[in-house]
Amino acid sequence: MKLSKRGEYGFRAMIDIGLAHELGRELVPLGELAENGKIPTKFLEQILLDLRQGEFLTSMRGKYGGYKLARPAKDIIAGQIVRYLEGPLAPIGCVSQTAYEKCSCPDEVHCGLRMLMLDVRNAIANILDRYTIADVVEVTLRKMRRDNVNLPYVSSPRAGESRRIHGKSKRGPAARTAAPENRKPSPMTTPFETGLDDFLYREGI
């Protein structure tokens, strides 16, 4: 499965709105979401309108308006967003649980390709339906605080610094002597990326 730009931008916006809420922001303006995510504003506006119609988001007009999650982040499952924006998770129609389509195979029950694609579909669904926006936001913030990077959507740099130190307080004084914020991690110290599962496991969560 590959997300289209519509799916990618929409999902990222949902996570960003969840991050903003967790950091004390009730509403996030369209322009700020577009600028922070490097997303074309008009395209993002169309996607957010669609997500609002799907009851994932609500919005408020006016100078101080913006977008917020329509329900608690813990109640918005990742798989729901992907299915809404992209359609079925299954790579072929004959293994889809939400949009089944009979394939051209003469013996569907014993089709090796169908069995393989069913495993693919189940693996994707098991991950996307396991996590909520709240889970993704929590892990994202943990990783940002661990790496001592600026937090998005905070009301001021001082607030961002306060939250960053608070997030690293369990590590003691060393947290205050971290590398400069704009310094990129060395490829030699980060030989591979980690997903949510790996990050939670390595952090002992």
C-alpha cells in the first residue's frame, strides 16, 4: 500500500492538530498547518474540508479560527483515517473486508496470490487499526523531547523550552547539556529509522 499525496497530507495534518492540542492549542489555522507541513494551502484546505465532512475535524471561522479534532484523539484510529482518505487497505479487491470484489482467478479459495495478498492486507490492518492519533502524538512528542528538538505549535519559544526540559527531566542534568537544537543527528549514530513499535520497545514503553 502506498499513500497518495491526499492521504499523506491529510494524515499528517491530523497528527499535527493532535500535537497542537496536546501542547495546549485549541485551534490551528489552515495557514499554520500548511506552513509547518510544507503543504500547498489550497490542496490542504480541500483535504481538511473532506475530513470535516467525515467528522474527523471541526473548524471555527474568523480571525482566531482554525481546526481541531472532532473527538478525542484516543478515539480516532489510524486505519479509519486511511480508509476514509484512500479507500480499502487491501492491495487487491478479493481480500478486502470493506470493499470486496471478485477477482478473475478461477479458484479463489486456493489462489496462492490471494493468500499472499491476504497476509499483506492483514499485516497493514493490524498496524493501522492498533494505533490511534493519541498514540502517534505521544510517541512523536517522546521522540522530539528525547532528541531535544523544538516542539511545534507552542505559544512561545520559552514555552517550547519548558516543555522540552520537562520531557527530558527523568534523564537528569545531562538533558540540559544536549547538542544545539539545529544540529542534525549523525548518520553514524542513527544507522536506521525506527517505527512506532520499535521506538516503544527500545524506550521500554
